[in-house]
Amino acid sequence: MNTIDLREKEAILAAVDARDAELRGISLKIHAHPELSFNEYQAMKWLTEPLEKAGFHVEKGISNLETSFRATWEGKSGGPTVAILAEYDALAGLGHGCGHNIIGTSAVGAALALKDTYPDLPGKIVVLGTPAEEEGGGKILMVENGVFDDIDIAMMCHPQKQSMVLRGGLACVDASFKFYGKASHASSAPEKGISALDAVIHTFVAINSLRQFFKDDVRIHGIITKGGEATNVVPAYCEAEFLLRAETVDELKIVREKVYSAARHAAEAVGARIDIKEGLVYAERNNNKTLAHLFKDNLESLGEVVIEPPKKGGIGSSDIGNVGQVTATIHPYIKITDATTHTPEFVEASASEEGMIGLNKAAKALAMTAYDVCSNSEIFQAIRNEFEGWKKNKRSV
């Protein structure tokens, strides 16, 4: 492949730096006002305002999601359509412990820098505001509603404790278990009651007994969200929430069947009734290696040290996996701290000076990679050829 001369990108780097104070301000406002899934109204406003001001065509509430958006700018016609994805939801009870304030703002910064620098860039740049990554799967709904049908390439950059470009992601699904028993006085008439709480406890025991029979990559996390009202009343209604993960959607199906069967038998054992409701299924991650290596070259040109991801373990899940099933996609990471995501320490890091430096580098690497794709048809074709080959092989399996 023909690579792009780095000197051609110096203007992009300068454009990001020129907007650095503005981008920091947006990111820190989002961080200081965390909003949960599907309720990111302020974050959407703060992210779309500079795009509108710069002349992007902004559509809010796409795909029937009130806090989603699509901001589009087309340079010279005939080039590829590149989507830079913005996430901006926070974690319940924690805030921005996953750095989505950085993700959303770096996407906006990259797009602004490209338009500032190369208004005649061959191609279309789309900033997609994708709400509810943590809980709800906004990208899944957007995929199902055809938002990504005309996207040639999709990418984003996630803050982490290491910079990586080919880290995987597990398929996952969340499920709520509702148990219905029968209330009675726990001391004077226990024989007349059916304990929904016992059904919950037996479910946890049954699921734990299954763990030795699952593959090493399977993860099952559960909490009791309602365990009764009073100690002297047999609980008539209880709830538990579970998150199930496996290497692929196909393997997740096996896990789901076994876990749900265990829960149903646990309820039956005490005479209770169970109702199981699933959320959306997050697919495993499909990283486009050609695009990932291109991003790696750009990130390393900024002085960032990029490491290989762990060969085993150390991965979570994201709805970016569903995007990777329909178009060429990457989900690289940039280091901002030594802390682990989803912790108070990472919340702090997401508003730190290191976090803001990571924001700046992420915006630059995203912009440079989009520039490469739009400016070099050979690079673009190699990326698409890899994706089409993956899709063909998947259909034939």
C-alpha cells in the first residue's frame, strides 16, 4: 500500500491543537455532568454545538433515539464515507469511569480538524453520536435501523490503561430474572409461604455449579436487586440481574440456554414462578486489521507506545461489536492512566491532565486515519477487501 507522507498531516495536528482548549472544555463539562444511558441530553448538546457552528449538517434523535445524533460534512464527492463514533453516557453510581467524555469529544475534535484543514477532502465524514453503550446498546439499535448501511468505515478511540489497537471484545447479554412466590408470616405460618428469595439464592448456587463446565472465556455476573421487604415475611417477589458473556454470539447462545434452564429449575424447586427478560445481544468484536495497523502507525507517530493486547482474558464487551458485523470497524485504546476502567480512580483520570492529553492524541490519530482512508484509494480498498473477505467466510461457516 502507498502510505501518506506525514508532512501532509502537520496541518491536521495543528488544527487539533488550535481547538485543544475548546475540546478540553467540552470534555470536562460532560465529565462534571454525567448522564446515564438514553438520557445524555446535555452531552449531546455540547458535542453538536461546535459541529453545527463549523457547518456540519446535524440531525438529532436519529434511529428513534432522542440522545443520538448524526453530523455530516462532505468534501469532494466520490470518496468513502467514514464514521467517527462518539460515546458519552456515564456509569450509574460512578460517573465517567469509562472515559466516554473523552471518546465523544475526541470524535468531534477529529472531524472539526479535518474540515478546518482539508475542506476539499475526497469523502464524507460523519460523526455518529451513539448513546447508551453502558446500558442499552444504542449502536445495536442503530445497526438494526440501518444507520450504518451506507458507512464504509467506522472507528472510535477509547481511553484505557494501555494503548492498544487490536483488543477483542466478548459477546454479551443482560437478563433480568423476576421470581414470584407467596407471602406468609415467616414464623407463625411459614408452611403457607413460597419464598421467592430462596428461588433467587438457589439460582445463584445453580449457576455457580455450572461454571466448571463453561469455557474459560465465559463470564457470568449477577446481583440481587430486590430480596424481600421484611425478615418476618416470606418474600413473595424478588429480582436478580445477570450479565452473561462468551467469546462469540453462537457460544453465548449455549451459555444463555444453560443459565436460564438452571434458573427455571431453581424456581420450580421451591414452587416459585420465574419470568426472564433479555436485553439486546452485544456481538463479539470484529477488528479490521488493515485499518487497525493504519491507526497504530498514526498513533505511534505521535510518540505513543502501542502494545499487543493480552492473548487471554482482560477484555469486556461493547456494542461496537455489532457495528463490526456490518462494516469495517476498529475500537483502539489510548492510555491515560494505570487505573482500571469502571473504578473511582478512572473517573478521576478521565478529567486529569493525562486524560486531556489522551483526548488530544486520540483526536489527532482519528483525524489522520480518516485522512489516510479518504486520500488513498489503495488503502481504502485494502480495508474494504478485508471486511468483505471476512463477511464471505462468515457466511460460508
